[in-house]
Amino acid sequence: MRPSSARGTGRPSPVAAGSEGADSRSRAVGARGSAGVVRTRHIDLPGPLALDSGRVLPEVRIAYETYGALAPSRDNVILVCHALSGDAHAAGWSDDPEAPSAVDGVGADEQGRARGGLGWWDGMIGPGKAFDTDRYFVVSSNLIGSCRGSTGPGSADPATGRPYGATFPVITVGDMVRAERAFLEALGITRLLAVSGGSLGGMQALEWAVAYPDAVRAIVPIASTARLGTQGVAWNAIARNAITSDPDWQGGAYAGSGRAPTVGIQIARMVGHMTYLSEQAVSEKFGRRFQDGAGPSYDLVAADYAVESYLRYQADAFARRFDPNAYLYLSRALSHFDLARSYGAGSLERALAPVRAAALLLSFSSDWLYPPRDSEEVARALRANGHEATHTVIEASYGHDSFLLEEARMTGEITAFLDRVAEEVA
């Protein structure tokens, strides 16, 4: 096991990451509620990682951050899991002044959240927040297969010394969780008070509860599902095809060539981004307004409409911070996730039978990509097995992106749930 910081080596101790320093960015947030200035750390797993495909990753590095203090009894750990384009930097301000924000979009712009360096779930993690760092030791790690510090297609293949590219193994949500478990064990953590996340992060929470029932006391999947619907699978396929059809993808071996499938990932982001928004949010923000306010330009390729200009802006920003191959791998893992198929021979009730964790499921009224009925299906299957499961639908207009933006509406539900779970543990 070889842990390191982002700027040099040395063994990190699992204490409040925000305690390593402070500057004007942390003070601007305010003393109450801020996780402070945080450094992303890295740790190399002590051994190879076996994958569901039958392949093995011989070397695995995990990027992570921690917030709060680990209790002597090590029973106050909450793991937060990110979605497709997230990273380990979930809260506070990054100590890297060039760090991009993993939060973007209509709601983020309106709330002033799309600022470089701010954690993607800053509204949920910190003193007095839903995941209260005065009480809990919150851990956030970057997924394997990503491009934000953990081992992925952009990492060097130990066998060749060159970036994996498309030779990186196809991974699953099960593989992601297996890596998270190995990472936590390397930190000396074997049990979790709770696991939470939105979208793909919620899938990880569900996978944890099924695969490691004795290691998890509670789960909070948000805007998630036990398997992505057909339309979601189709949208993901369109986005991936946009990348692989770009001549500059070069079969995934574009690293070092001087060319990358920038146009492909820009289109993929446009497609994905629109699936995260509701019709109401897009209509209220843009309507059919022309970008220059005067009318059509009569130019075939001009971004005449405000929504067109917005999509181009978001696509350009995303292409600068996210690797196209990583998008392919994480999108594929998300589409393959199916608890009933993997654990229940087609039955979700059977798949969820081993679960011992109490469950709070949150969904959003305007989310058509991960609709409330998906969370209710999980809650019903858990209850059918005699497990504790609560599902709350939150009225919100941002669509799927609500899990990143509606912190105030989620906080009360999560706080009360975790209070009860922590009391039972005590």
C-alpha cells in the first residue's frame, strides 16, 4: 500500500482533509458548513483487483478525499459515491486553483455553483449539513475507469508502459464497489455506517448493500435505479457512438497522437446533459429565445437559439475536463448494471434478499431518466423481504440533476434517517 498526496508522497492519516490548510476560498464559504480547503490524496491498493469480466487489474490507484474525523471505534464512516462525470472532490474547495468543477448545468449556473474548485456535493457534506462532518467521517473516492486520479483507460498499462486506451478491461459497478472496499480496507475501515450517492452513485450504494450486506448499516440511493431503463440504455449508446465514430478516436489509442475525439465527446455531452434536465427547466431557462435576440441568422451552422449556444458551451467545458475513453467505460458500466440479473436470476426481490442495511431512497418528480417508479420498485422489493425501506419523492423541477442541486430538500430526510441509524448503532 503506497498512499500519497496530490503533490508529493507520504502516508496520509484519515483525519479531516479540510484541516490541512485554509485560504480565502474557505473563508468565503463561511466557518459554519464549510469543509474547508481539501487536498485530493491517492493510495495504491496492496494487490491486484479481480474483475467480473475475468480479467485482472494488476495495479490500482485510488484518488480520494476525507472530511471530518474518524471515531476511535471506526463506526462513523459514510461513503459518498459519485456519478458518471464526478470525482473524489465532493466537498469544500480544492487546494488546486486550476481544479474544474464537476457541477454544471442550468441549476448550477443559477445557484452560482459552477465555480472551479468547489466540491460537487458541497451542499451536502460539511458541519451541520446532511452528511455532518461534526459527527461523521465522510469518504469520497474516484471510480476506477474514470480520469480523475484513479486507475482508468488513461493510466499506464504496467505491461507496456503506455496508456491502456481501449485495452483497459470493461468494468462493472460490481468492480467499482470491489475497488472501493479494497481501498477502505487499506485505510483500516471494514464497516460503513452508510453509503450514499446519486445516479451511478446510487447504483453503487445498492451494490454495496447486496454484495457486502454485513459491511453496511444503511444506504441512501438518490435518483437511482436497480437497472437503467431501455430509453436510458439507448441514450447512452448514442453518446458512446458519437465518441467512437469520431475519426480522432483512433480505436481508443489517441493518447500521445496529438489528436483526440473532442467533437465526439462534445456531442456525447450534449446528449447526456439534456437527459439530465426536465422539460420545465429547459423551457423556463431558454424557451425558444434567440441567442442574439434579433431572430434567425440564416446561417446553417450558427447557434441561433439560446439553448444551442448553451449546449455548445457546456460541451466545450466538459471536453476540457473529461477523457472520452473514461466516458465510454463508465457509461457502459452504468448501462450493464442490473441487480436482478446479477444476483437474483431475473428477480429483484430475490436479489435484494441478503440486504441487511436500512434504506432511504430519494427521487425527484421531474426526473424522467431515473423516474420515481424505479426507486419505488426497489423499496417494494426490499419491503417484500422484510427489510426497512423508505421512499420519498421530492417535488423539484431540475430533472435528474436535482440530486446535485436540491440539497435543502434532501437534508431533512437524510439527517433524520442517519440520526436514527446512528442511535441504533450506539
